[in-house]
Amino acid sequence: MLDYVDSKSSRMKLINSIFLSSFLAIFLCGCTAIFLLPDSKPSYATIKKNKELCEAGNLESCFFLGRTYDGGYSTDIDKAKHYLNLACDAGHGEACYVHGYKYVGNLKWTTDVQKAATLFAKACDNDFAKGCNSLAYMYRGGYDFQRNVETAIKLYEKSCSIQYDIAAGNGCLSLGNMYKDGDGVEKNTAKASAILRAGCDRGSLYSCKGFGEIHQVGLHDTPDSIAVNLYTGFCANDDLVACNALGRMFQRGWLVDQDIDKALVNYRKSCDGGFPEGCFNRGYLLHERWYNFKQREGNNNPSLIFELFKKACDGGNAAGCGALAGAYKKGQGIAKDETRAMELRQQACEIDKRRCWLLRLE
């Protein structure tokens, strides 16, 4: 486990300052189970079945129960702690993070910064970037911890090394800004540029902005336009990661006007060049356009979407495997096959623990 400095127990202002980003949106799960929201109320039968699964070693069911007993079904803090602990101790990084945040961000729980730090460290050890970011912020801000910038840097570096996760991108953002501004470290613009670009590649909007700002020479171009121009040049030179990031910018209207057609073009180049995430993003965007928004360009082609998800999954993209599981479950572009859908959910979980929720009870 990452070492941390002992602290005194006291109520802190940490709730207002811990670096947190919103939970990732669930793209396409291949099952009807959803990430438990605070006001959702699963049935008694669902609770009972998840208890059985948790006792059998299903960590996602333990995590589900921990969140459920913290207001989703009823409020029983002791039970919530019990199930979150079960999942966390068995290596579920998100359960560690959620449990830790309860000690600094939930008025129903007794504030305990020390426990929060321990649990954030466990989350980070299990490659959950938000845990790394939150603990790093504590070290940078001091509070009841001894300020330790070196440890904060190591935590941000760990977060930033996690592949293609927005929370990891935010770790890059914090680290890049430290080097850009000389905040606790020697100012290093070149290093800041590389780190902020890594954050932008992982989906952090403000990393993209910071990357553009570093390369701004005059006042005629904005940091946003500079970042887009640089990424356009990277993509033109067959930088497939940059093509994928550029596609994301156009898809979401980040730094540029939203343009779904341009997003698809960039995702296609990224995918055709062999970058799995580009395949998933193109498939997902086509799925949204055809099935949800009904903005069809040409004929409906679920087989193309299936092939894109397959290519992503074959390339080791967990989201692609999860989406492919959905296609098999629903019979979209392929004959229905529940067994194959479950195999693909398991594969997604093995690639990326953050996708293990796919295995939770429907």
C-alpha cells in the first residue's frame, strides 16, 4: 500500500477541496442493471439475491449492497460499511474510494480524515484513479496531514499512468499544472506540456485547454484553437491517439463547435489505424445516432456497429467488450447468445476492473 503520513483526528474542510470528478457515464452495458443512484430503490428480491452473490465472492454485489444501504434502499451505515469493506478488502478499488469519501463527504457519517486517507490509498493501489487524485490533493493541501509534495507527485503520476480514464486525465491535469506553474516543483514547461497532453488524450477537457495555453505565443489565437490545431496536425501525421482525442472534441463540442460528422471521421481514422478506443467510440457514436437519436446517415447498419465493437474488444478495449456483450444479449448485428454475452462481460472485467459492474445481477 502507498505510505501516508499519520494525521490527527479532527473535522476538516476536506469536503470542499478534495479533487473529485463525476463518475464516468455508463456507455453500453449489455445488461439492464444500472449503476446504483442514491434515490434508486432495488426490490427486496434483488437485495436478497445480491447478498447471496456477495457471500459467494461477487465483489460487484458487495459494492452494490454497500451503496444500497447508504440510502439507495434504506439507511444502515453499519451494513454499508460492512459491504463496502468486503469489496474493498478483496481489491475493489471503487468500493475503497466510495467508502473513503463517506468519511469526508457525507454528513450522515462521522468525519474521519485518517480513515479516508487509508481507503483512498487502497483505491489507488487498486488502480482507481480518483483514489490517487483525492489522496494527492490531501498531501498538497496539508490540512491535518504533513504536507508532502513528493508523495503527491507520485500519486498524480500513478493516476496519470492509468490508461484512457477521465479521472486519470484529471490526475495528469493536476500534475501538469504543478510543473507549468512551478507549484511545489521546479517549473518545467516541456514536462508540463507532455503531461497535459496525456491528460487531454485521456479525456480531460481542462488538460486540453492547458496544453493549448502552454503553446500560445501571441494573443491572436486562443488556447482552445491552438490545442485543436495541434491535435489536427498530430492526427494528420497519423498519431492515432490524437485522432481519437480530436474525435472526442468534435463529439462533445470541446474547444470547437460540435460536429458529429467530423467526430466520426476522426474516430474512423483512429480505428482504421489500429487504435481500439477509436473503434469503440465510432461504434458507440453510430449506435447513439441510429438507435437513440434516429439521425441515420444512410441505411441502418447494426452489423457495422457490431464489427466496430468486436475490433475494439479484440484490441483489448474493455468498453468494446462490454458493448459487444450488449449486442449478443440483444441480438443487434448478431444472433442472440446469452452465454457469449456473459463471457464478454467477464472479459471486460478482466481487462479493466472498472467494467466489472457488468457482472452484477440484472
